[in-house]
Amino acid sequence: MKRSLLLAGLLAISFACTTDKTTEMTETPITYSFLVGTYTEEASQGINQLDFTPSENRLEVRTIFPGIQNPSFVLANSSEDKVFSLEEIDNVPGGNIISLTRSKENQTLSKISELPSYGDHPCYLALSPDEEFLTVANYSGGSFSAFKIGDNAELMHLQTIQHEGSSINQDRQNSPHVHSTVFSPDGKFLLVADLGTDQVYVYDFDATAKEPLTLNNAFKAQPGDGPRHLVFSSDGSEVFVVEELTAVLAVFDFKDGNLTPKQRISLVADNYEGEVGAAEVRISPDGKNIYASNRGDANSLSVFAKKNDGNYWLIQQVSSGGVMPRNFNLTADGKYLLSANQASNDIVVFERDEETGELNLTSWKVEINKPVYLFRLDD
């Protein structure tokens, strides 16, 4: 009898301990973190980190690397211990590309190396899928450059390709303006969107070559489109291009390095009157939805969903919650979307309907000087 009581007591203690641990694990708050690229106006500004903990009603942002000029694009490697940023400036021989180490424990950055971008106003960075190469788009320079990444994230310049040409919008397209460089998921191609020439260039990428990039072909957009940013589907079979000057989402099939037009969907209603300025395009983590931002007078986010026949349709247009939504990003679980509004100097949070993809603006908002890029950290 005593033995039975003793065993029952031990089981009760064991169960209590297990329950306590389970409860403790369940109650651990989830914090979503992002690196934030900005335009700067004083030395105290620079690269920021945003932390968002919904269960604690906490949305905070702090500068983690001051003294850098216009770090308008910033990204990290998959292990998130190395960070790459640019300085969107013009000088000889161009803007700057900076590599840094990141301490996960202290959440701080330290500079490793700095090289010129070999073109004015660098505005976009991309890591190759194997994370051994970095490319940069030089907007005003009308060029893009490729760099090799060393073991300690030091950079070595490999190649710069200069575009030539123009298009019909004399205010915005009188010369090349390379706005993004995006690797295909298999790493075989680099797609380069040039707003100034109205083309999306497809380059072959050979990691073993001294100069790894050679032109394969170029897709000519509709005159005045102004291709800006693009994103691949996870399997690499589709490409989504946001056309800045016409506020259109262009959908392509992609196979063997060739872009085949599939759809053109406006980001605005047919009766819309006002200035536009489409900026960013992203795919939700579950692959169900495409999102695009539009500046100008619209200041909106557009949500697209895929039909059963494989085509996409616009299901929602919603205010960005601020002015000039240059960039936005989603949390890894797809529950929230954060919009960086450059002109209203804030970042706002939307809750995302995980079934439909539609967005609902929340009351969470944080002030920050000219936020223009959000890179999701998953650690």
C-alpha cells in the first residue's frame, strides 16, 4: 500500500513537472525581427532592427549600425551571422557595398569590408543561392556588379556590366536605370530589371568563370512600364514583375531562361486618377498570395490570389497605413505584414487572413526616419 502511494506521488510529481514545462513552452512569446534599411540625414542614423512581439503588445525599433549613409537595402545570409548593406550614394567610382558580422547574442553589427559598387546610387542586393556571390544594382549608374564572398564575408569585385538605351518616359527613362538583380532558385540565371530601358535581362550565371555573367536574352516590357522589382515562385516556374511607372503586376512563365508573358494585372481600379509608383512585390510564405505596393497618390497595398486555372486575380486593395509604401515584408508564418512608409516615417502592421490572404490594418505602428527596406530575420 505504501509502495503504491509512493508511486502515485512520484507520478503526480512527474506529471506536474511535465505540465509546467509544457505550459512554459506554450507561453513563450513569439518575436518577429527585421533588419530595416533607411535613408539617413544624420550620423546617428543607419541600419536598424525592428522587433515585434504581438502577445506583449510590443513593436520596437533601434539603430544597430549608425554612421552609414543611406543603407537603403540590407540583407543577411541564411545563418544570419553575416549582413550585407549598401550606401546609396554617388561618387567615384560609385556607391559602396559593405559586409558585416552580426552577433546574434548581442544583436549588433561590425564592419568587415567595404568596396565601391562601380556605379552610382546602388539600390538592390542579391545573394546567390549558395551564398558565395553577391550582386548589386546601380540605379543612376545604369549598371550592375558581381562580387565573390570570401570565407570571412570579405568581398572581391568580379564584374560590372553597363546597360545602354532608353525608353519613352523622358523624365524617368532617358538612360538605363538598373533597379534589381534576382537569382533564379537554381542559381543558373540572374534576372535584371532595368526601369530605364523597359527590359528584363536574363543572364547566364557560371560560378566557375572569372566573369560569371553573360547575357542570354532580354524581354522587352511594354513602353513606359519601368520594370522595378521581381520575385520567383518557390519552384522557379513563374516570375512576378512589378512595373513602377504603370503600376502593373506582370506575371510570366519561366523555363530554360526564357520569360513568357502570362498576365498583366493593374494595381489600381479602372477609374483611378492620380500618380502611381509601384514599388515592391512579394509572395506569401504559403505561396497562396502575391502582394504589391503602390506609392504616388495611391499609397496602397494590392493583394492577389491564384485561381484554379492557374491565373491570378486582384482580391483586395488597402491603404498602406502611411505615405509612400516603398517596401513591406511578411512574417515567416504569414500571420502579419509590415509596411515601411518612407514619407510618413513609420512602419505599420497588418494582420493577414491566412485563408484568403486579405489584410487588416492593426493599431501597431512605430516611428522611424525614412524606412525603405525590411529584411526578415528568422532567428
